[in-house]
Amino acid sequence: MHKQARLRIADQAWVKWSLVSLALLVVALVLVVPLAIIFVQAFSAGAETFWANLTDEYTLSAIGLTLLVAALTVPINLVFGIFLAWLVTRFEFPGRKALITLIDIPFAVSPVVAGLLYLLLYGSNGWLGEWLMDYDIQLMFAWPGIVMVTVFVTCPFVARELIPLMQQQGREEEEAGVVLGASGWQLFRRVTLPNIQWALIYGVVLTNARAVGEFGAVSVVSGNIRGETNTLPLHVELLYQDYNAVGAFTSASLLAGIALLTLLVKSMIEWRQARQQATPAVRTDSH
Amino acid sequence: MSITLENIDKSFGSFRALRDISLEIPDGELVGLLGPSGSGKTTLLRIIAGLESANAGRILFHGQDVTRLHVRERKVGFVFQHYALFRHMTVADNVAFGLDVLPRRQRPSAAEIRKRVGELLEMVQLSHLADRYPSQLSGGQKQRIALARALAMQPQILLLDEPFGALDAKVRKDLRRWLRNLHDELNFTSVFVTHDQEEALELSDRVVVMSAGQIEQVDQPQALYARPVSQFVFDFLGHVNVLAGEIANQRIAQRDAWIRLPEAVPSGAAQLYLRPHEVRLQLHPVEHAHLPLQVESISLVGAEVRLELRPCGWDAPQLWEVGITHAEYNGWQPQRGDRCFAVPDVGHLFRPDCASPGTFYWG
């Protein structure tokens, strides 16, 4: 038995180490090196150029617009996600299962298609767009359109995080709360929210990351007006097409920085959750 | 506070969970709702609490109609099957919850709340766990905290859904006795749901037996056990030995087995139910009964020796079970495969044309 066990393939050192180094090599080539090159390129003309590129009028405006989009998208999807998760986990109604599937549509549809759909619907020649034009409301090729498609693309993140958790936790605690006299708001504030808070923060972090980085859908509805409807990802592309590689990489490094920050926050939350679950259940029987 | 249910009806889609339930629970009574799963007992409890609404019927607390009253306003205490403690709150915060969410005008001061929580934890003998979280407690402890939390609002009605269902046998017995004492001390009206007949019979002032959304029988435990009104109640309250046969000439017979009935009964198909303690075993048949059996298994654990017996020359839906004393066992020393005869002392006769049984006594 012992000899056989030693001969098991995975236990042989050279197999293990060659597999590990292969994995590391792939990770380095595919993930780490490109990421590093973004920063190398951004600083290739010196820190002063980096700073000049960063404080460029159009770059600043792109940063501002991106922040605005994120600042609107995140709260909208936070409320929407909680509401939706609450709805499908706390009530039984016809079409509930279909609704859970529908939530995933933005994940399944290519963002470009989503952008086109919005353009078709709300553009100046679109069904609703024409009617809106009569009231002098322009949604497409302006920041409201960018917010709309970003909301669409990122709307599953919060709900997707909450639904399995709330399903697993059930509604008994909420029922216990309401029997004890808690109002709807007290229930949400003191029972539901503390139970879902980490999943919620996680969902928000993901929503934010995607809202900041969304390219496809936004590029369709933005119109790429410099200083007006240009978000950071679009700005990167514009600069690159202008043969301003250093400028493009400067903006790209900002996005990469946000991504790294997101990863950091995400793993901190996961670490915290793991630690919470690992809290030993002390049994002190003294009936 | 008394509870009155009038013609309660409840459906989930096309499934009719409760049919025309009417029940009167006087002030201070401890009532057990007993039935198999799917009998509607938990639904009925949740309707009393206001967690579900009935499709038809009225609910009155102390003569006042509360049918349209929100669960929040009914001010009942409810203990959930899986305790439903707030997992992110300490034990003390759990118990304080009901007081904490009171509108500011009615809410006691923080010091007063702390004092009340202290008293409640003392009552359930868990003061030392005040700062623990629910995940750090054992099942029995959680259940007692859930009770303390429900009692914090001093409800006059306490509802318990399978309160001891998830606990092991020993803890369950202790908690049962403890709940009974608590009920007698604080004198609220309690309704609890259980599928354990022993629990229902031991704990309740009255037992409500339910099946398929209907009430089969409401009675005190002794009366319920002595005079079950239907075959369902009979089957549900422990093992019964059945002789299904034809009645003719004041005798019920099936192939080799027959019992002479002490009084005249119209002929036709019938079933005679005999409880394990209403039957004796002998090595020879007696004049009024001939029920040949063969010993199938012997269980020595417990206050009496339980024998499982297979009918010889006749059929029964289940093996017969008869209890004999350890003294009888030692005198007789039965082995697997030994033959013997059952002698009925008390029997309950069910005939297709009448719902309730006729009870006979021999000897």
C-alpha cells in the first residue's frame, strides 16, 4: 500500500514543480507582464509628462464623467439590486423563476448589443427618442445615455450576490422580527441589512469596477465628444488613435489602478467573511 | 387571553391546507396541535400569529376580532422551529429586540431594558451567555433564548412551532417539563405544534389532532387516548393491532382467527383495533378468542418487554405488538418462532357505516 501511495503521479516532485512553474509562467505572460507594461509605458516619458497627461483638460473631463457615471450607477443598482433580491427571495409569485433568469440578461448580451438597443430605442430616430425630442430631451450622445447603458450592464452584480445568500438565510429571522413588533424599516435596518452587508459591499465593489471600466455599450451611445461625453475607457482609445501612446497609457494606468484597488477590497471582504465563518461554535452544554 | 377560531379556511394555490377549522381555546390553557406533516397544523399556528392570512373565517383574541390585525399588532409570542435567532446580535440583544423596537414613547429606558433582559436570561438560566452569539450556543440553549425573546414582550398568547423538534431526546424531555412549569407559573395561553404524540399527550391540557387540513378530535390527553373517535386518531396515537374480518353470529372472524364479541353487532365487514396493552398472551386459546401468533422479535429494553408477533393462518396489515412484564417474560421465556395466542381485554370496533368505534370489554 505504502509503495503504491508513493507512486501516485501527483506526489512526484518533478510533476508538481513543472505544473506549478507552467502555471506561474502563463500567469506572468498573460496577466502580470501586460499589467506592469501599462505602468512602465505611462511613466516612459518621465513623471512630469505623466502628470501633464493626467492634468490635461480632456483627461480631467473624462475622469470627471467616469466618476459621475459611477456615482449615479452604483446607488441606482444598489437600490434596484436589494429590491429585486428581496422580491424574488421573500415572495412567491407567478413568473418569479423567469425574473431570476431575466436578471442575467445583461451578462448574457454583448455590451455593444445593449448599447445599440438603447440607441435604437432612445436615439433621435428611435421610438421613444422622437417623442423625447419633441420635449427637447436628448438622452443619447449625452451623459444620461451613458449612465443608462452602464446601469443596464451592471445591474445584475448586486442582485446576483444577494439572491443566493438571502435564499439560504430564509425569512424566519424577519418573521421573528415582525412578530416582535418591528416596523418594515426597522426590520430592514436591524435584521436584513446586517445579515447581507458583506455580500452587498461585494456587489457594490463589482458594480463600481464595471461601471468605471465599461467600454462597449458606452462607446455606442457616447458619440465620443471630447471634453463632453468621453469616459476614461473611451479616452484611452481616442488618445491611442491620436498616436499619443504615453497619454493613452496614463489614462489606462488610472483604470488599472482602480482595478487593483477593487481586487484588494474584494479579497479583504472575502478574508473577513472566511474569518467570520470560521468562528468556532463553542458548545457549552448546561441544560 | 382566550383564542377563538371560526371557520378558518386556507388554500395554497389549488392545495387546500385548512378546511373549515373552528376551535375554542380558553384563557390559560396549553394546547397541542398534533398531526402528521402536511396536516395543516403549522399553517393554523401561523394564521393565529398573523404570519399567514386565512382565505375565510375569523380569529378572535379574548372576544375581539383580530382577523384583519397585522402580525405586528397582535402582540403574540412566537417561537420558531429553528429558533430564528438574529445571528448577528448577541444573546442579550436578541432578547432585547422586542423592547428596542418599541416606539420611543413606549420604550423603556436603556437601563430598564438591560434589567428586563437580565431577568429573562435568569428565568431561562442562561445569564452567563448574555454576550455570546447564537452560533456559539447549543440547540437547547438556542431554544431557551428564543423563548426568552418571545416572553420579553410579556405576551398573553405564546405560540410554538415544533419547539423541541430539532433537539435530542434527553434535552427535549427536560425542556418539555421546563416549559410546562413556565406556563403554569406565568399563566399565558399557549398553543404548540408537534408531530410527536408522546410530547402532545404529556405536555398539553388538551390535544387537537389534525389530518388533511381538518380537526379529527379535540380532547384531554387521557380521554383522547382512551376514546379515539376515528381510525386516523387511533393509528396516530401509537401502535395498534388490527383484526380485519367479517362479523357473523356475534363473532368477528378471518380465516383461522376469530373473537366472540360480548354484545350483538350487525353483520358485515369490520375492523377490530386492539392496543398493545389491551391484549394478553397465553400458550392456549381461551373460550372467547382464537388468535394464533408466532413470536417474531423480542425487545427487552424499557419498562416492559415488547414482542412482535406474526399472525398464523390469518393476515394483519402490520405485525402485532404486545407488551408483557419482565416477570411474565422470565416465567415464560419465549423464543423466536414460539407459538402463542392473543387474548383481548379491550377492543375498539370500526364498521364502515359508522365513523366512531364501538368499544368492547371482555372478562
